[in-house]
Amino acid sequence: MAKNKLDKNITTDELAVIINKGFQSQMDYMDKKFEAVDKKFGEVFKVLKVMDDKLDDVGSVKHRVDYIETTLNIQPLKIRK
């Protein structure tokens, strides 16, 4: 009669090694995924920086238009929201 591998008695130390290998492989997998997420966030932050710079430019233009309207006594346009 052939013995099944599952019939083997496993020591506590062997079980600890098996469980540790499972956790380690899961940690390696998660580390790779988090590195990919960090890279994507880096790209997002670059785009947000560009957009923030553009908004600063728009704020500057609005301030200049307000100044011109005030200086020339022009009624500002009402913007629909």
C-alpha cells in the first residue's frame, strides 16, 4: 500500500517554515503592486503640478482683467454658473 504525502506527520518547525514561505510570497507580491501604485501616483502628482501652475496663470490673468476693467470703468461680464 502506497503512502500518500498528506499522511506524513509535519513538525511544528516544518509547519512554521511552510507558513512563512506563504506569507513571504504574498509580501513580495504586495510589494510589487505597491511599487506600481507609487509610480502611478508619481505620474498623477506631476500632472497635478502642471494643472496647479496653469491655474496660477489663470488667476494672474483674472487679476489683470479685473484691473483693466476697473481702470477703464468697464462693467465685468456676468458668468453663468
